[in-house]
Amino acid sequence: MRRSLAGAAMTVMLALTSAACGGAEEPVDGPVTISMWTRAATQAQSERLVKAYNSTHSNQVKLTVIPTDNYQPRIAAAAGAGQLPDVFASDVIFVPNYTSQGLFLDITDRIAALPYKDALAPSHMSLGTVDGRRYTLPHTLDLSVWFWNKDLYAKAGLDPEKGPATLKEFAEQATAVQEKLGGDGTVHGTFFGGNCGGCYVFTFWPSVWAAGGQVMDAGGTTSLNDRPAMTEVFEIYRDLYEKKVTGPTAKEEQGPTWTGFFPRGGIGVMPMPSTTLGQMPADMEIGVAPIAGPDGGESTFVGGDSVGVSSTTKHADAAWEFLAWTVSDEAQIEVMAKNKDVLARTDLAGNKYSAEDPRVVLINSLVAKGRTPYALRFGQTFNDPQGPWLRLAREAVFGDVSRLPQLNAEITKSLQQ
Amino acid sequence: MTLLLTRPGDRRTSAAPPAWWRGRSAQGWLYAAPAAAVVGALFLAPLVLVAWMSLNRWPLLGPAALNAPGNYLKISDNPLFLDSVLFTLKYTAITTVLLSGLALGLALLVQERRPGVGFFRTAFFLPGAVGFAAAALLFYGMLNNDFGPVDPILQALGITDEPVKWTGTPDMALFSTIALVLWRFAGFNMLILLTGLQAIPVEVYEAARSDGANRWQIFTKITLPLLRPTIALMLILSVTGSLLAFDQFFIFTNGGPDNSTVSMVMVIYRDAFFRFDLGGAAALSVVLLVALVALNALQMRVLRRPE
């Protein structure tokens, strides 16, 4: 028994240590198949890229899509067991943490050899850089913007071609839709994910940035979410909730279904991820506006995924070949732009497909104005349903506003862990 | 035996097992070896590893660094875990009482063989065949205010005027989760009790009846005392299962609203896989394990059949 115990412990330890010293290239003859993981939120884009790559290359990519909520734990478990795939995408805001844990291979020199290295989406690149070394490429860009339903606007007596230019106008227009059309309970002025930390940062923070405010210090270690720039935004949404302008389940919405309401045609105006534009019903007339502050300005949360080669891969060259292809002209224009996706490169914004739809041009133009906040402890502070940010946001919108300073201090504490 | 072994020319002497084999204890160990190997590999080795992890700072990749007893000391600085202890105890108490009562009721209902009883036994047990995670997802869908069918049905029947916020308040979230657990486990616990009930000899009931005992007296003086070991087993399973609750809260309520339904295992999971603090999570696991063993020992002592 003692031997079997020792054997089992040895196996576990071997698995752990082999994970620690992976990354060695295995010589291969002929084509190789590399494994790739991505999260469901950006599944459509990853699948299109992989399909296009597999049909034109001898090396093949096997894509595994993992439910968004389970992605972080799956990566952590895989890393601990030395079972990471060759390539994995990650929500861009988790990249600093993964990099600090040593999960990505250093690809600084490989990136430096790309002719368009300076045109790669700047916010994604900066979050994948540690001490001057680079670990990731932009994979998908998902920007928060306001969508409005032109049909409902017309029925509510609003100008269907004129979306909100300030957060206050957003509130007025949402209220108008609610008052004119909300009688039977099927139409609502607006909606937001009220029990979802990631939804709050994605949709509320751009209003703070648009007004010139900050949500954290530059190092991502001090929270500024009890400052007026943030609380004014909370107040406007709180007012909308109290007046029942939001859908009745906004307070309970945990995240998985928050983008599902707008396409059904029952929401007047709401913040939405730009990646969903290509998936909207074909006959739905949708306006797109940048997210604004209470009195104007414009900004966006540049979200989406970065992708890197795992530090434990045995196929680093094949993995890089695929990664480099995903940001090539061919992939960016014929795969991403063709499907109205935001491009990972700023030098291709004026391509033939994007020019057909002014909304796509607008979204592409926001990449330079938007931000991707940096914090090493981002996930556990802002995305985790048990993290301190969701408590603060929910108290601010639905509960006791006087608790904000104390909860803000808890966010700072979490950021500094 | 000795004589036999020393008798010259006896064929059995040449085939006799070696001396070490003759000891009862050595043979016992050998027979138990396969099971012991499985237990060692699948239970003891991970246990030792967890205990060792709890004494280290354990990164996802790279070497661990000893930091004992740091992971244990910082538990008191983890308000989420301390809250989750109270919540899990509350959940365990409510669930165990309701589940035991319901399971006993169901078991008594379908105890006797009569026409149609097989149908009801199957019907009561059937939810137990659904995976627990799947059951939690099922309730999430059924009770969802946006697309679940339960609210429209209740409203159509005139029972409620507007959608019920099944997971919208702390009390409702706990109530809905307990409903899920009762639905999923009542049949299984009924089955455990049913085996106990059917092990009680019919003669005992007949003797009681001929002595003039009424139904209540038979239940309290015959059924319950003779069912005691089975009830003990059910209680231990129920308490242990409830203290280790995870799926139902992780999937159905996601710990919400406002962290009101965060169980202890959820905190361990969060520390390990969201905060990547594997050492801290291992320390919490060890604490939970010790508490569980102590509680089970206490339960065994209290519930053991009186000599």
C-alpha cells in the first residue's frame, strides 16, 4: 500500500513538475494538429478563424469551446495538471494574471518579426506585455456600445435615426419607450445585467471614462469606484430601475442571458457587445451609438480575447504559425471584417467590408478611444460573483448607497492581494 | 497441522505454502491489497497531497514554497468563508429535517405491497436518476423569470399576479434551492428507509397488533426504534452531503443574491480556481474535512443503537 501511495504521489508530482518545465519543441515530420481552447463568448469568431485556417493549411487546429463562466477554472485546473492546450484564448482582462502565473510562452521576438506589429490593437497588446516582454496577440475585439431599436423608437415618437449622445439622453429615450410602449409588459425601455460583475464593468465604466473619470489608478491597485464620476452613472441607472424602465429581471440577471433580450425586439435602448451586431435578426433595424458620459463624451470598454501559445506546448512553431495567420490581412479581412467583426489591426479599419456598414466603421473607430483596464487581480475582484465589485455595484443601483466607501475599500483590498 | 507438514512422503508437504503465508494476518493483508491499493491511490494519496499543499504557497505552474501555517492563519481573515460556514450549517439543518421527514413520509406511503405501489415507488425515485448538476440546471431553466415555464403557468392559474423572484431574495433563493434538493433526493432517501422498513419482520407488527397497539403506538414503539440504524445512515448521508453542497448553489443561484447562498465548498472552489490560491483552498479543505470527520463521529456516537 505504501508503495502504491508513493507511486500515486509520484505520478501527481511528475505531472506537476513536467508542467513546470514544459515548452520544449518536439521535432515533427509532416503536418501537426494543435489544440486550442476558447470561451463561448467569442466562439463564433474563433470557429470562423479555425475553419478558414484548416481549409488552407496542412497543419490543423482542433478547437474546444468552453462555457464562459467555467473558462477560468478550466484553465487553472489544466495548468495545475500540466494539461494546457497548445494555444488558448483568454478574456483580455485576465491576461496579466495568466502571464504573471507563467501560463503563456514569451513570443516577443516572433511578434517583432511581424510587418504589421505596430498596428495590432493597442489595448490588447499592452495587457499582454510584462516588463517589455510580449506574450499574446489580439484574438477578438468586443466593444461595448449602445444599440437602439429603431422600430420601437418610431413607435414611441422618438427620432429613429437619432440615438442618445449622453447618458442622460439615454435615460430619457429609454423612459420614453417605457412610457409609450411598456403597458403590456413585453416592451421595456432598457436592460442591464444587474447581478453580473462583468456586465457592470463592460457597460457602466465607459460612461465614467467618457466623462473624464477613472475607475482605478493606473497600476490597477486602488479602486476609485466611490468617486462622483462613477456614482453619477450608478444614480442614473438606479433611477431607471426604480421607475421600472428596465426589464423586471434586470436585478437578477446573472450574465448568461443578458444579451438575449435586445434581439427579441422588446428593449428600446441598451448597452450591448459589438460582437453581437452580426448575429442580430436580419430584419431588425438597429442603431449603434458610442457609450457616453452623463453629459457627453464617448468611450468604450475594449473587451474580447487575446490569444497566446501555452508555456507547456510541444508545438510552439506550429502554434505560432496559426497565431500569426489569425492577424494576417487575409484572416482579418476575409474572415473577421466580412462578418462585421472588429479588427485586431488598426491599419485595416478602412477595408472593403467595413465600409459597407457605417455602424461597423463607428465601432472600429472606437478602438482607439476605448480602454481596457489593467489589474493583476481583475477576475477575482470584478468578474467573480463573490468578489467585492458586484456587492458595490448592487448596493449602488438597488441597495444602500451609504455602504459604497466601505465596499470600495474592499475592492482596493482585493486588488492589492 | 504441524504433524501433517512433517509427515514424510506426504504430497501436501511439497505444495505447502511458505511460512509467511500461513499467518492469518499476512493472508488478510494480501486479500485486502487490491482494495487497499485503490484506496491508497484514489483517497490517501490525494489526501496527503492536499495536506501538503495546505502547508505551501502553491502556484499553478512552478515549484511550491513552504509557508506553514500561513494558509491556516489567513482563514480567520476570510469573511466570505466565515459567512459560508454559518450559511452551510443553516442550510444543512433545514435540508436534513425536511428531507428526512419527507423521505420517511414517502417510505411509509409506499411501504406495503398493494396494487399500483410500484408505480409510485418508481415515480418518487425517478428524480434521483437525474444528475444533480443537470437537475440544478433544470430548475434554473424552469424557474427563470425570463423564459421559464413555471411563472406563466402560475399566472395563468391565477395563483400569482406577477413573476415570482425565485432566486431574487436571499430567503427565496434558499427556499428554491431546498425545493430542488428535496425533489432530487427525497426518493433516494425514501429508498434507503424502505430497505430498513422491509427488514422489520412482519411478526413483530402482528404481535404488537394482537397486544392491542394502535397505529401511532406501532409507529413510535416498533417502526421508529427498529428503523434507527437506517435513519442513522440516512442522516449521516444527508448531513455530509449538505455540508459539502456545491452543485446546487454554483449552478442554480451562483451564490447570490449578494453572496447570501455561498456554501463552504464554493469558497474553496473560488479560492482555488478564481483566485488561484491553491494552498489556501487546500487549507480550507483540510479544515472542512476535519470538521466533517468530527461531526460524523459525533453522529455515530449519538445515533448508535443502545446496547
